Amino acid sequence: MKEIVTYLIKIKDSPFDLYLSNKPMAPEDANYTRNRTRARDFNGLEDASIDMTNHIAIKKTVTESTEYEEIEYD
């Protein structure tokens, strides 16, 4: 089974969920989205400049499995 772990970055104290949607090279370059599916996945190796004082990381684990099953064919 293959497992991929990435992280979403979200603002801590906001009246609604705001997720980081780009890879900012400076804190003022950060863009946010309310749609979690548009949030950018980070693997921890990017050269992004994110002040985590006001943000929280959310671990995203995607598990991929392949199953085989013999079936009867008439």
C-alpha cells in the first residue's frame, strides 16, 4: 500500500477556514482560499517563507491500494 503525506497550511484564528493556496517566497506574497481542495499541498521540502506563528499545519495522508479479485465469467 502506497502512502503519501503532505501538509496544508491554514490560518489559526480566522472566523472561517483560510488555506494557503500558493508557495510564497515572502510573507506578503501569501494567497489564501476558503476552498480546501484549492489549498496547496506542501511536502516540507519547499523553499517557502511562511510564518507559522499565525498558521497551523494540517497533515494530509493519501493511501493508495491495489486489490485483485478473481471472478467467475460465464
